[in-house]
Amino acid sequence: MGRSTGSRAIAPAHTAIEHRTFRSQGSTRHLDTVPTQTTPPDFDGVTLVRHPLVQHKVTRLRDRAAPTKLFKELVDEIAMLLAYEATATLQLEPYPVDTPLETHIGVTVQGKKLTVVPILRAGLGMVEGVLRLVPGARVGHIGLYRDHRTLEPVDYYFKVPGDAADRAFIVLDPMLATGGSAVAAVASLKKAGAERITFMCIVAAPEGIRRLRAAHPDVHIICAAIDRELNAQGYIVPGLGDAGDRLFGTR
Ligand code: PRP
Ligand code: URA
């Protein structure tokens, strides 16, 4: 069990895999150097981004006191930082450029071949952060909501560019909880012809990761935190609550 302050329990550090290791030296606490991203044991096909800026911002995002404006800014900034990892396998093409001294054959990314697909609503909060890094990317949309009783996704909208087989897709959703929404979103993309799909989220539950990887083993997951578990209502714990409501102020 976690420590308790008043009525609120504080989970021990190891229950949410977003933490770096602290060493004590006298009264000063130092962070051990750790890789900025890693594949955690038991989570094949998952990249956990451990960069200090990402971890700092995820902790601020969890804070129930964070107002809507701050929450929105943090989701945007974390999405941009995660996008750096999610785009690491983008293909490059030769690109000649005239320096002041000579012609140099450099490289260029095929930005237009990338399509980001937010799952509505909460995924919308991650779009601009990714586009800041890849302004030429196209944007598709998948509308899904989770039925509060069954926790299964209900779809209501789907629109992506036509030439799906030629594109790389990054699906955006801050939360991977039971995994139902992610599995359904990826299935819809594949039905439309998509072959290269990455799933990018901020907080993932082990249950959701396992379900998505089992249904779509070809889909790599990029996340900023792997939390302890789901509660009886299907919320991620410790989590950050309802991401859509916190982003759009509909709590
Ligand atoms: C949230 C979240 C994911 C989904 C995750 O959306 O943004 O899409 O739940 O849960 P799952 O992994 O169990 O499917 P929600 O259904 O609350 O819709 P909203 O974004 O419109 O609020
Ligand atoms: N959707 C959310 O927004 N938060 C959760 O914890 C689970 C699903």
C-alpha cells in the first residue's frame, strides 16, 4: 500500500513506471543517468519515453489541481516531445542543397506521407504538438467514445486520406486504458488500407498495452508512463482522470 496523507493514498514510486532512480548524497538527491527511452521488461513493442522533461510534465498533468488551460498546454507539449520518438523511423530521401560553398546532398523527410489520427475527443489535444515537428503531416480523425457501462468503444466518425497504404500513421490518444478504443481505431485504419501504424499515448495501463499488442502485434506503442492498473470503472490508476473532460472543461 502507498503512504497516506490525510485521506489520500500516495502510491509508491515503482507502481507507475515513469520514474527515474534517485540517489541520496547527504541532503541532496541526485538522479541517476538513465536512457531517455526504453522498452520496459514484459512490454515488448513498447517505447517508454523517460526524458526528464516528459516525466516532469506528466507529473504536472496528473495533478487534479491543474486548470484546463495548463492541462491543454501540457498535453500539447508532451505530444511534441513524444513525437520526436514516434517519428524516429520516418523514411528519408536524398535532398540536394546549395550551401554557400558547394552543393551538398542532404536528406529530407517525406512529411506529407505521415498522417496523424487523433481519436476524438481527447486525441485532438495532441495534434498541434505533433504538427509543430512535422508541419506537412496530414490529419485524419476517428470518432470513438467508451460506453460507460460496457467500457467497449462506440464509433461515430472516420475520415483519413485515401491513399492509406502509402502512408505512415500515428494514432493519437492520451489514454490507453482497457485498450478497446485503440484496438478499434487501428482495426478501422487497417480496413481503410493502412499498413504502417504507431500508437502514441501519454498514460498506458498494462491491460491496454497487452490488449492492443495481442490484437495488433505490428503496432508499436509510444508512451510516457505505464501505470499500475485499471480500477473497477476502467480508469487508469494513478492516471490523470478523464482526459477528454479535463482537456475541454466538460467535467
Ligand atoms: C477516453 C480516452 C480513450 C479511451 C480509452 O475517451 O481518450 O479514447 O477513453 O479507454 P479504453 O482504452 O478503455 O478504450 P472517452 O471514451 O472518454 O471519450 P472522450 O475522449 O470523447 O471523452
Ligand atoms: N479514459 C480516460 O480519459 N481516462 C482513463 O483513466 C481511462 C479512460
